[in-house]
Amino acid sequence: MAPRMLLSMPLHAITEVYGEAGLRDRFALELESFADDERKTLTEALDLASELHAEDRRVREPYLNHLLRVAIRIIRYYRVRDVDVLVAALLHDAAEDHPAELGGVDPELSHTELTEAALAELARRFNPRVADLVRSVTNPEYDPKRDKNEQYRTHVAEKLDRDPWARVIKISDFTDNGVGVIHTTLDKAYRSAGKYRPLVPTLRELVGRPDTPLCTEAKEHILDQLDLAEERFAAILDG
């Protein structure tokens, strides 16, 4: 049994003290109240994410930590128990970062072919809704002649405008990157702040929309987190 103390700890505190093992234990605790078949599906998604991102790092930590925090945040703080959304949260970077491995195809294929193969495999393993959610939070192939961060922000705004459930995943992802911007190197923090700061007003507006499928308390929590992210971005960029 995982130590229940983990349920009272902030996610980045668990990361700092207990690392990946602690986040896995916290995830297991969150899953205790799910039905057996739901736990099985979510465990399969975590196993797949672990396999695909086994060698990936986020500066000082395994990349899987980020995926676990994104999923746990959605369960605990956003009060979402939709298994498809949680599976997509665990695998939200899979089609973007490891399309050939996930799709079982030649890595020399075009960006579009690789992405479609990866999404098709997610639809096969889980269901088409999971694949559609991952598609909505997967970055496209950017035009090298245009500013990459600007293209990223345009893509996010357009996709989330059309897909309310994808907003839930992207906002948790943004929170982990934005509020968590202080948990990295100064160089990475500066680059992240410059990339994400202009998105804060867009996300704030999207969260407040009536069709965003979150309760009032969850929306208020997210808005507080966006305020905190903005404070940290300002400290990094304007300080």
C-alpha cells in the first residue's frame, strides 16, 4: 500500500522528495476509487507511456513524472473521472514525441503519416475518442520560416476552441509547465516563460466558458493557478 501521506502533498513536492516512485504511488492511490476495469485501462495507459518515454528526460527528471502529474492533477484538483480523458492525459505527448514507435511504422515517413499511424494505434488500443483527444493536443509540423512559439500558441487556441475536453488536458499540461517553471534551470525557465506567458489570457478565457466541462470549484482553482503562473513568468522575464 502506498503511503497515504502522499495524498496531502503537492505534486512537485512529491517529485522533489520521492521522485517517479512517489508519483506512481500517488497515482495508484488516486485509482483506488475507480472500478476494476477502469483501473486496468488506466494502468495499461501508464504502462504504454512508461515504455514510450522510458529514455526521455525533462532537465532533471524522467519525462514520465510530467505525464503522471498532468493526470493526477486532473483527477484530484479538476475532479474529473472520465477514463478517456485520463488515458489521453497520460499519452498526450506520445503521438508527438514517439509516433514511429507507437504506430509501429518507418520513422522516415512524413510527419503527417507518422502522426496518423500513432493516432490509429491509440484508437485501436483504447478507442477513437482517446485518439481524437490526443490529436487535439498534438503539435502540428511547424513552418520553419515562421516563429515557432507563435505557431504553437495559434494552434493551441484553435484546437481548444473546438474541443472542450482537450482544454482540460492542455490546461493541466500548461499548469505543470507554467506554475512548475521554477522547478527547472534558469535557461529553461526563461525559454518556457517566453513561450507560455502569452497563452495565459487565452486559457483564462477558455476556462471560463460555459462549455468547459469542469465544476465551478475546479475552474476557480485553475484560474488561481494561472495567476500564479503569470506571477512567475513576470518574475523571470521582468525581474
